[in-house]
Amino acid sequence: MTGADGHEVKTLDAKLREQLIEIAQAAARERNWEWREPIQITSTAHEGEAAWRIRTNFPMRGNSLLILIRKSDLTVMHAGHLPR
């Protein structure tokens, strides 16, 4: 399967997807942030490291969280709100 940009898109393993969601939800709870479904998980890079990008309230513009999780050890690299 290919994405809109022509790059190959791979399906995320269900077990890994659940693990990423649990980590991201814990990061949101620690900050007393509201978690809104649906979510989007994509692959990205942050500060030169491979990461997972979890966005809540997708595809709405407001009240969305962005949580970046390092691929190598599944630690939260960044957590914040997306601008409206």
C-alpha cells in the first residue's frame, strides 16, 4: 500500500499499537490532559531520532495532543498540545 506522498505505508502491529497508546495515555494522565479519540499514529523523526507520533482528536484542529515516543526504547520524547 502507498500513502498520498507515494511512500510505502506499513500496517502497525496491533501489540505495538496498544503499547504506544498505553504509553501516550499515561503521559496525558500525568499532565491531567484530556484524551480524545480517534487517534493517529505515524512514524517520524525528532531531534535526529526515529520516533512514533501519536496525535489525539484526529483529524480535528482543536484540543489535540501530540506525543512523540522514541522507537528504540519507547520513552516519551515530547508531549504537548497542537496549535488550533
